[in-house]
Amino acid sequence: MRRSAAPSQLQGNPFKKLKFIPPGRSNPSPNEENTKMSPDVKLFEVVASKNTFLQLQNNPRICSLNLPTEGSAREINHGHNYSGKHCSEASVMVKLDPPHTVHSAPKEITVPKGQEEEEPDSLVKYFSVVWCKASKKKHKKWEGDAVLIVKGKSLTLKDLEGKDIGRGIAYKFKELEKIEEGHRVMIGGKEVEVMGIISPDDFNSGRCFQLGGGSPAISSSSQAAKKCFSNPFKSVCKPSSRENRLNGFQDCKPRHDPHVPNSLVMSRPDNNHQWMFNKNCFPIVDVVIDPHLVYHLRPHQKEGIIFLYECVMGMRVNGRCGAILADEMGLGKTLQCISLIWTLQCQGPYGGKPVIKKTLIVTPGSLVNNWRKEFQKWLGSERIKIFPVDQDHKVEEFTKSPFYSVLIISYEMLLRSLDQIKNVKFDLLICDEGHRLKNSAIKTTTALISLSCEKRVILTGTPVQNDLQEFFALIDFVNPGILGSLSSYRKIYEEPIIISRQPSASEEEKELGEKRAAELTCLTGLFILRRTQEVINKYLPPKIENVVFCRPRALQVELYRKLLNSQAVRFCLQGLLGNSPHLICIGALKKLCNHPCLLFNSIKEKEYSSTWDGNEERSLYEGLVDVFPADYNPLMFAEEESGKLQVLLKLLAVIHELRPTEKVVLVSNYTQTLNILQEVCKRHGYTYTRLDGQTPISQRQQIVDCFNSKYSSDFIFLLSSKAGGVGLNLIGGSHLILYDIDWNPATDIQAMSRVWRDGQKHPVHIYRLLTTGTIEEKIYQRQISKQDLSGAVVDLTKTSEHIQFSVEELKNLFTLHESSHCVTHDLLDCECTRDKDGTGGSLEKFPISRNCQLGPHHQKSNSMKPLSMSQLKQWKHFSGDHLNLTDPFLERIRENVSFFFQNITNQSTAI
Ligand SMILES: Nc1ncnc2c1ncn2[C@@H]1O[C@H](COP(=O)(O)OP(=O)(O)OP(=O)(O)O)[C@@H](O)[C@H]1O
Ligand SMILES: [Mg+2]
């Protein structure tokens, strides 16, 4: 039931509309306010509110977003009342006896034959209505707004959450055809009065539900809006105080000159905004971004700052102050936020008064110090006082000191210090890597909501639209209630959208689903901004990406065969075992690909462990130890036992030799593998540093800074993708080697984005190592297959445990292709396999360069999406024995490589 007294503004004629007043509430009397106003103020306000309303009505993009808040509703009434005409019309309408009442048709009513033909089933109409329980009382107590759907001879009544609350059939067609504003209809024990017509478009898009404002969250809308509406004119009307204020601000100037070339000036608030937020009638002052920052900003960042400013100021959606900045990785979301904070902390559109005092930035632990550094980088240490929480700097210090204006804290620490943080009034909340808030039930989300800070910004490089419920949680976090309650959102958006995407969906369902999806996008699009990496490509050096298929070594092949012949794998394929045994098998195969000694360690561990009771694992490892040499010592592992490790070593050697000043980021998903890689570094005298889950948070930034410094002597940065894949800047490295592959392409893409970002000076070389013919190739294929593209499983939290495998898929996973150079290439059905010369070399046939993985320019590309099969086909590709390898790095490793794919972005100065 609607709780606000707002009418459904866009249904029918808003000026004529009768307003639903919940029982027990009296009609607000805007006239009272009018009488208190001085005539000049009154005239100004009326014109302002009318103009804004008309503007919104005319602008299809905005109209759907002019969500009714208590304030906006009053604004419109206020406009009507000034003329006096519509108000009286409305009150007359309430009292008027409805001209026509349609009662539920008794079943026995028969319709003359001829008439039947005139009753097309296609009669579909929608009305906004109010309803109450059927009674004979003259003065009805209307209980709520609803939507009435007339279809053929039946009626359906839906509440504003989209739930059916009444149905009726076998009405007289002629009567239904005549229904119009003011008519009353009996339906399922309810009496309904028609308030207005809803256009099919408003129904199909779901807008009629939204605008009804039935959701509790909408009516409880923004506190700022409420505060302003509590008595917007009182203070304005005190002439003495107003004069004083005007005098005080007479020479109020923008902080920076808005007229100099290249100045970045924020949008001025419109009349509606002024009416809502400038109750003290301060003069309007231009808000101008500090030229010191503007000098560095990229065009997309300027746009982003304007976007963020408009969102948090409540200029984009009435009274809503949230935003999601979902730019792809490396686009400088941090700088955009820093610019916003710095601007709002010093300036404001009303009398130049700063909009915010305190800002809270919540971020993953490993990035707390990155934020500190970025503040320092862009603003120095004097302009703004920030307080990053770490071991030595406790929250209490911040709460006790008025000195600091920005608190930077990790999500974990936030939970621990919530009680103290609650004592501070924050005006702006920024949640970095905020996709973790996609679950509204988790503690972090509830903790942040409890801070009741209105201006909320989520930063994320991960697309947010993959899961409609998670999408709701993020939207509801930044702009609470804008999509109504979860249950109404499900009915109005999620269900029709999901139904429309099922193969069995009817045309009607498809159309409804598409319209609802479009409306959802339109509704949320005003406060979500996402730009792809393409916008900064031109500022970046070339990127040479290689997928390298490494031949497995003899020991690996033998162990691999044995694993595939184990009882555990056979049982898996027969679907005989419970307990996800396939995950154990997959894990063992992946370890083997990295290095056989990892498998050896697992076998030994299980042998000695007291939990060695799993039949599946025992049967998986049975007889494997015998394949290893009798005196096998995993600590003394031989490098030649792993195909990938051999390639890695040659690669490190050639980089070291040809580019002695350049550095390498070496990434693995596994700590045990990192241990091996670390050991290899030691053996070969390569200096290294390491960041994994065990690295204390307080040391992480220091490690990163040290590596990025040109004075650093570290050649290699060993990185656990799970611990440090997100948000880190590792521009000190210009070669990145992904030693193993993750099921989730997002993990790999995140890791690969650490080096090819703003500030990188050298051409970037990326090597993704895969063991030919093994499960690693299968995982890669899964990443790039169409199935994953459409399923869009591009979510960092999804791991292999979330993946369901059919027996058929498992059969494919558990197959070793020993004779192929590259199974992935075989699957592409590429022209070069039909070459007569049989070299497999296809350099001439394929574009030398494409616009990287992002797809053609004209498509709405998204580099967070994994590469597709067809895109891969367009990469340069060649077998290891190709004669003319021009890349000196590939040339050096070819001996152990069966196949390469290569793609170059920003080619001009490549290699
Ligand atoms: N206009 C600019 N000029 C030069 N360097 C910039 C600019 N904007 C951002 N950078 C630098 O680019 C790097 C990446 O920026 P940032 O960490 O903010 O990216 P992000 O969008 O947060 O990416 P992610 O999603 O990976 O966290 C940082 O080192 C930052 O200082
Ligand atoms: Mg970031």
C-alpha cells in the first residue's frame, strides 16, 4: 500500500488526478503554506516547480525517474493550488458519485450471439485505480493504489508490488470497453475506482508500478529531501535573516575561475533542486574543479566527475544521492573520487558552502594504502587530511580529532570498529571494489547501511548486471528503495525478464521482458556509469598478449594417464560418487600441470594425514607414487619435470637478457605453486618480492611501491591472484606471466590488468601458459566458449565449486590429447589447418593486429568479457616449429612450445 501521499504522477492527467490518501491521514494542505509566503517568493516557486514538472514530463529519459517523493508530490500540488482550479476539481471528484459502476458479472448472464463476435479477446487496457473492500458505505475508505488490467472479458487487479490481489472473469465486454476515469468496478470482493488510464507502454515497462510509489523505501525516500520539505519556505520568508545572508554572500565567488579555458565547471542546480536544497536562499555559486587536478584528468575522468557530482548532489534522480561507477579496471576510479571529495569538501553550489565535511572510504585491505598514495599523488599531503586505518593508526584517533576529513578503512576493520565509526557523521561513503555488497544480508552491507550516510558511491570494475538479484542489492544500497521492495522488484522486473529469456517464452512474454529490462536499464542508467578500457588505450603503450601452449613432460604425461585411469575418475564419469569427487580429480590434474612435485606432496600429505579416509582420494592416488623415482624428493624438484616451468625459465632468462631494466609479474592462483616459483627464483639468482594471502595488509602497499620504484632491484613480483588480483597497480612490471589458469575468466583478466594501466612506460608483454592437450586447455576453452559468453559468468566470486558439470563435460575434461599441437586451435576449424604446405603458419591470412580482445569498435564492447572463440581465431597464431618467429621472446621458448596465439594492441610501437 502506498504510504506517501503522492499521486501516480504520470498516469492520466496529473493535474486532474485524484490523490489516494491512506486511511487515518489527512490531505496535506499546501494552501496553508502558500498563505505564509510573500507574493514574490510564491510566484517564483510556482513557476519553478511547474517548469520542472513540465520539463520532466517532456523528457522521456527523466520522466521515468521523477520518482514521487513526498516532496515532489507537494511540489506539484503546490503548483496546482496556486491556480486554485485543479485543487477544487480534485476535491469535487472525491465527492462525486461515480457516473458508472461495473459489477462482477454473474455467471449465468448470457451474451447474445451476435455480440459475442464483437468481443475481441484483444481488448487490453490498463488503469490506475484505488481499491477498498466492497461495502455499501457512501464514503469509502480507500485502502491502496493498484493497477487494473482489462483483458478481453476478464479483470486483474495488481497491487503496486506487482502481486495479484483480485481477479474476475465473464464481465460484459461492452461495459469493460467503456471503463474510464471515475468508474467503479467490483472485482473479487473489492471495489475499485478508476483514477486514470495507464498507457500500454507504462504498463509494459513497469513504470506504472514504480511511479505508484508504493514501495516503502520510496516513500521513506531520501532524508535530505525530507529535511528540506519539512518546511521549505519558513526560513526563506524571514526577511531579516535573508537580507543578512545575502549581504554576507554578496561577494561570494567560485573558488576557481569558471571562465578560464579548460576549466571544469559542475552543472548548476536547476530550480527544482534549489527549491529542495537551498532553503536558505543562498546565491548560486559555480562549483569548479581544482585546475591542479583538471590538468591531469583524462576526458572520461572529467565526464566521470560530473556524473558523480550530479549523482551525489541529487541532481540526476530526485532526492537520490547514490552512484555506481563501474568503469573497467585501470580507468582511474580512484582519481575521479578524490576529485569529487576534494571539490565537495571545499565548495558547494549554494553560497559556496562546502557540501561535505567527512568522507568514509571502505576498501579491500590491500588497497587502503593505495588510496593514501593516490591522495598524496594528486593532492599532496597538505590540502586534505586523510586517515588510513592500519595497525598503528586506530579508528579512535580519527574519531577524536577534528583534524582529519577522510577515513580510509578496510571492510574487515570497518566491522570491527563499527561502534566507533557510528559516532562520526559521514557525509559521503565510497565503497571500493563494492561488488562485495551484492548480498544485502551480509554483515558488511548491513553495517554500512547502519551508518545512514546518504551520499553513497560504489566503485567496481566488475560488471554488475549479471545477476538480477545481486544487481538489486547494489542498486538498493546506493539508492535505497528506488526499485521498490525486493518482492515487488521480483514481480515487476526479475520474473518477466527471466521468463522472457527462456526458450519457451511466448512473443508476449518476450516483449514484456524486454520492455521491463529496458525500463530497468533506463531507471538505473542515470546513476550507473561504465566505460571500457578502450577509452584509455590511446594513453597506454602497446600490449602484446600471448597464449602459450607448453608441451607436457614425460613424467607429467605418465602421471596424467594414470590419474585418468584411476577408479575415482572412472566413478566420476559414471556419476557414481557423491561429495563432488570430480573437484578432487580436477585439482590433482591441475597440480600435475603446474609441477608433478605438487601432486607428490598431496599424495604424501594424504598418506600421513589422519583424515586419510576418503575412498575417492585413495583410489585417485593409488599406484601414483610408483611412477615417481624411488628417491623422489619434492623439495629438490627438477625443473625439467614440468613443461610450463621449463618455458617459464627460458622466458625469464630471455627477458633478463634482452630487457635488463624491465621487470616481471608472475601470477599463480596457488600458494604452493608460488612456493615452487619462489624456489626457482632463488636457484637462478633472480631477485624477487612476493604478495599472497599471508602478506600482512600493512605491508602490502610497501611491497607494491618498492617493486614499482625505478630504484627497486627486484626482478620478479610473485603474486597470488586471489590475494592481490584486484585493484593493485603493478606498473613497475612490464611482463606478466599467468602461470596457471582459473575457471573464472574475471580472475585472470583482473590479474592481467595490473600492469597494462596508466603510468606504464614500456610495451607490455602478457604470457598465459597452458599445458597442451590437458585440462588447462579445457578450462581455457570453457573461458572462451560461447556458453560462458552468454552465461556471462564474469564474477570474481564464482569458483569451480559453483560450476555444474554434466557427465559429458566431465568426459571431455578428463581426456588427454597427446597428439595435438593445440586442441583449442583444432576446435576453431581454422583455415590454416587446411593449408597445403601444412606449416600451420597463418600470419599472412589473419589481421596482424586487432583492436585487442575488446571486439570491434562499433559493438558495445566489454573487456571484462572473456575472449570469444571467433575473436581468438583472428589472433595471429602459429605452431612452435614455425620458421619465421619475429618475436625474440617467443623465438627463445619455441622448443618447448607446441603452439602460440598472439594479439597486439596499440601496435604502432610494438615489441
Ligand atoms: N589521468 C591520469 N593520468 C595519469 N595516471 C592516472 C590518471 N588517472 C589514473 N591514473 C593512474 O592509473 C592507475 C590506475 O588507476 P586506479 O587504481 O584508480 O584504477 P581503477 O579504475 O581503480 O582500477 P581497478 O578497477 O583495477 O581498481 C593509478 O596508478 C593512477 O594513479
Ligand atoms: Mg580501484
